[in-house]
Amino acid sequence: MDKERIARIIYKDVRLIEDPSAKAVLEKCVRRAYTFGSLHRNMKKQMFDDEVAMTVDAILYDVNADRRYQSLRSAEVEIAFLEGFRGTFGNDSTYLTPITFIRWLEAYMVNETRRSAMDWVSREKERQRQSKQAGNEGSEVVFA
């Protein structure tokens, strides 16, 4: 995972829980993961669409109900699912369920690269705040 890319996303993008297009973002990511896993080949289109919809609803419920996901950005979902599918968070991509996707999000949220990016963003925002208080309005963000 790329710390700089994650830091840019965290710094600039809207949080998933505040994103009006969150459902569409999740649907795209779930469809992609199911396609990578060839799940779409074993189902009729309507069954596949229903499976995706149920999975997205389950993920959205958990993301909105669990405080651990408050800082998760929409663009990070794709990273979490791709890394999960690649096996970065363990070998559980054989059978994809809503629980698998939630496990991937959980693992992503505590991953050292993401935590490091979050720490950098926090420090940078604090630096920007202090710079504004000191009257240095033109402070530029430089990604680590």
C-alpha cells in the first residue's frame, strides 16, 4: 500500500459516512471484488445484483454503526478491498461474503501504512492550524 496515496485521500476526500454517493462507491467495489472472484459466473444477473445489493447494505450498516469507521474515506474502500483480495489481510478471498468485506475494512483500518498516513494527516492539519494562527496563510501541504 502506498502511504502517500492514502494520506492524499484522507486529507482531501469526504468521509464515507458523509458521502452521498457511498452506496454507489461500495457497489462498484463489491461488484469488482465479486468479478475478480468469478462469483458473477455462477449466478443469473438478478441473483448477482441481489447479492451485491445485500452485501452493500450490510457493509453500510456496519460502517454507520461502528465508530471505528468514522474516518474511512470513500476512496479507501477500493484500496481495502483490493488489498484484501490480494491476501494482504489474510487468505479469505475464496468465498466472498459481507463478513469478508467487513474483515478487510477492519484490517485496513488498523494497518500500519494507513495508521502512519492518518498520523501524518493529523500532524499536517495541526501544522496548518498553527500556521494560520501565526498569520502565515499561504502554507502549502507537502505530502510525505
